[in-house]
Amino acid sequence: MRKKSLIVAGFILLIDQIVKYSIDKKILLGKLKTVIPNFFYVSKVYNDGAAWSMLAGSTIFLAIMAILALAFLLAYQSKFLANWRNMLAFGLVYGGLLGNLLDRIIHGYVIDYLKLNFGSYNFPIFNLADVAIVSGVILIIIAILKGEDRNGSSSSRKC
């Protein structure tokens, strides 16, 4: 299952880096491009912190945490039932972590570009790597709640 997860991670990493490169070259820093008025925008922000710009300026710390998280998850994945959802879950998290880690190593910050507004609430700007991480973590939580983290049995299809 780990090999398939790493293939998914490579795909996520590649798409993430292509999109970030395109955004970085085509959109001015802080400029908003409307996709769906009053809801969805594309922008460009350099984020040297974590989510919601927490720990701003902590690039080295955040890079080290990403490396530790990857190492932990690579070891932890073997405890999970080998099915398509768990393979996808870990692949999404690996790809997202690697995408943002690569940004931190190359640029010293992460390139964020997706902006959503919900009424008067402006959701913090994020990127595809963030979406992959959150989606993968949700799938891992589902697996844990189903007891698939102890090499238990499940009716899920094997991958």
C-alpha cells in the first residue's frame, strides 16, 4: 500500500508545484482574481507561517515538523488496513506535506492562492497542498473510527 500512496503523493506534489509556479508567475502579490463573485477568488500570498499564518517566520521549525510528520506517517501507515481509501488518504497527506515542505525549502515560505468568502467571513487563503492534507487527514480519521488502524478486518476492497 505504501508504494501506491507514494505514487499518489508524487502526483499531488507535481500538480501542486505546477499550479504554484503558474500562480507565482502570472498573478501579482496580493492581487485578487474573481472566479465566482462574492465567493471564490484566486490570489497570491507568501505565507512563512502555518495555517492562518500562525507561527509566522518559523520556516525552519515548520520544515522540521513536516519532516517529522512524514517520518511518523510512513511508519504509522503500516498499521492500517491496505485498502483504496487508506492508500489515498496517506498519499494525499504525503503529497500535501511534501508540496508545502518543498516551498519552505526553496522559497522560505509557502505560496497560497485559493480564497473563499462565506458571507462576511473571509476564509484564510490556502493552496492545493493544504486541501490534500486536510482531505487525507479526514480519511485517516474515518479509518481510525472504523478500526482500520490496527490491521483489523474490513469489508473494504484491498488495494
